[in-house]
Amino acid sequence: MKRILMALLVSVLAGRLSAQGKPNLLKNGDFEEVKPDGKPVAWNGWKKTPVIEHKLGTEAHSGKRCAYFATKNKGYHGGYAQSIKLKAGCRYRYSAWVKFKNHGDGGKARCCYQETRRDTPGTDDYKYINSFARDLTEDCDWTYLENTFDTLPDKDSNYSLHVVLGYGAVEVWVDDVRLIDCGSVLAVDNGKMKLHFGNGLSLVGIDVGKDHVGALSCDMAQFEKEGIGYKKTGVGWPRPVMVKSFQVKERDAAKCVVDVTCEWTDSAETQRTFEAVYRITVLAGQPWLESRLVSIKNTDRLDYEVRGYYHSLRPADPEKVRPRCFPACAVWLGGKHALGAAIRNSGDFVLGLRKSGDQAFGDITRELRAKLKPGETWQGDEPGVFVFVTDEATDRGIVEMRRRILDAPAPTGTLTYEEAKAEGASQ
């Protein structure tokens, strides 16, 4: 059987890209254009209610005007937003200058936040896919804030870009808002599936043909001290997890290896900041990838302990799929293509799929005791998790897929159980 050559479609965005000379995709980002009613052109005063004051301010970061809003009550109030259609599978950098005053407990401003609404064809159902940046809780003068995010890989979508959201009793000034197109994200097509690196909260998104099958994401269980966190155990699950960068480590006609750096950006009790590097290996013509944890770095100011980590299997349509578990293997059934995971033995990981309402959870977990000081990096020889897709959803086909992934030293490149049988009979 001919080996399918590895096609590296696009490879860009290793680290931060310069915004010099790139056009601003947002309209009236400096708030200098004003409508006859005194409101800024192109911007929405999000959730206008009697307790929120939206207006143009004169204490601008640059120029003559800026956006301003104030709230007086507890809870979520809103801010300023603009909607825009963005290209699929691209990276964008969203930035703004913000000045902030907090007038009460619980007050904060969430800045550079983007949200996309995805409608379900033929129904009135929709869901939101979120990605957000940093919260301000302490008074500050004009401060530069930014968030780099990647759009969903399957199709262009309408995004609602909130330059700032206000919670509690706060005053917020905003100016010089920019949205920059940084180019396409990394995509690898190995002949059996197409992988998108760094889309939103996903380590890697997975397509087969034109069908989006699902994604692999990651998480950490982190311990700080007894008496806080989940049930006062000291354990927390930091959020959010965003792909910071990716680097192609190896690429030839047979194999592509990509290191993906993820960052956890919340710093609170049992929610510390750190980075982790995962190594994704994909072989030409094979319907699976291997994900392996390479390192963890403490980027916070406190000592803490990483208790464990997760590989989370996220099917594209969590409402319709159902879990099916086998020894060392589990799969989501119900779609055109099944999405599954395989591990070498139960001593390495605990693998489990479950559903709760319209949500599907597929966690492949491993205990880890890594005590890290600020700036310290842990590195280890961790086992890999194999994520696969298949159109052979019978028990026998799935077990055969597991065998081929875990036992075959030189994968032959077939997708289904029937293909595997036919190839074996011809040898």
C-alpha cells in the first residue's frame, strides 16, 4: 500500500506576531467618530439598563474621546461590544487600553473577550463558544491589555467582541481598540484526518474530510493548601487554558511532530498560572495521533503542587453522541465518524467517558506529584494518549483499531476493521 505523503498545509505563528502595518479590523477603534445622538459609531452599549451609564469620555488615552461606562449595583452589567465575521482557522490579536476604578466588593472588568454563537441548522437551538482574557479588579490608570485567540476551524463565524465587560460597582474607560489578523493557524493533513493546532481552548481540532469530528483539550489538577478550593481540599482546576504557541519539531514524508504550549492564566486560590507543553505526533496515512505531556512550568509567584493532568476528548456534537468503553479504549458513538482514545494500560491513565444532560465528558487522567517553585520547570518521560477516528463503529472494529494502535510497531495505514482484514489476507 502506498504511504500517503504528509502535507503540511500552513505553518505560521510561533510566538507573538508584530502588529506593525497590519490594518485594524474593528471600526472606530479610537471612538473619535460620533453619531448624532452622541453615541460612538459602530459600538454597542452592551445591556443598556437604567443602572448603567454609557457615554463618550474626554479623558482619552489618545485623541479627544474614549468610551466610558459606570455601574452602581452588584452583578453582571455589560460594557461595549462590536460584532464581526472572522475567517475560520485563523489567529487574531485583540487589544485595548483600559482605565479602571472599582467602587465595591466583587467589582471587576473583563477585557478583550470574544464570543461566537453557533446556530443548529433546522432548529432554534444555538450555543456559545467562549474564550476570554484577563480580569481587572484593582484600580489602574491607562493599561494595555491584549488577548490572542484562534477561530474555529470548520467555517467562518460571527464573533461578538467585547472590548470590556463590567461587573459590580465600577467605572471603566476604554480607548484605542484593535483587532489584528495574524494569519492562519497550523494545520496538518496526513491523508486520513486534518488537524488544527490551537483553536480556542483545544490542543488540537480534528476533521475528517469536511466533517468536524471533535477536539482534544487539556487540563490540570493543582493543589495549594487545605481549607480552600474544591470542597476545601486545596485542589483546583485552573482556567482558562489557551494555546500560546506551537512549534514544528520534526516533519518528513512519514511523520509530523508539533510541540503545543498551553497557558493557564487565572491566578487565585487553587487557580495558579502555569504553562505546559504537549507533544503531538501524527503519522502519514494513520487515523490517529499521539499526545504526550513534555513539561510544566510554574509561572505564578507562589509554590504549588500539580496533582495530575487530563487529556479531554471533546466530540463535535456532544448532545447526540453516546459513550462506549472497552479495556484500554473508549469511543464516542453516534456521529458519522466515531472519536475515541486508546491507552497502553490502566496503570498509566484512567480512561472514562460519561454524559450529563447535553454535555459529553471524556477524561483520560493521570496522577502526578510535581512540586514547583516560581519559575521552576518540571520535565518527565510521560506515556502517550492515542486519539483516533474511525467509521467502523462495531465492537470488533473498535477493538481491532485499539490493537493496531497499541501493538503494531509499524502501522500500515488502514482505517477500518474491514480494510485491516483485507490487508492481512493479502500479506
